[in-house]
Amino acid sequence: PSRALRRGEGRTTLVIAHIGPDGVPTATELAQSSGSRDLDRAAQQAVRRWRFEPAMDGGRPTVGRVVVPIDFRPER
């Protein structure tokens, strides 16, 4: 996010992504905040746009969840 970039914020957010059997995130939540609302919001928005390999159960896709670390690093 531009506001966080201007402030030079660089931190890690951990996002829990709940994944449907089609590999599309059905929900996200914070596992660990970066301490910045802007960075946390940007991390969750990014993960919601991703597509994942679904979990498998007996050879069939099923729901699952994954913890995704998102590292924000300030420009130097």
C-alpha cells in the first residue's frame, strides 16, 4: 500500500486462507498481524485473489486451510 510504503513500513503478516475444493479462497483471517492495519488489509486482499491446489482426501479435492506469510519490505 502506498501509505505504508511512504512510511517505510516493512513487516510480515501471517494470513490463514480457507480453501474450497476448487482451490479458491473462501475466507481469510489474520494469524498474526504485522502491526499495521494497511499491511494486514493488503495481505488479506492479495491472498483472496490467489488460487491454490486444493487439499485431497481419498483422491478427491476437499476443503483445507493454509497459513501464508506475506513479507512487506520497504524500498531502499
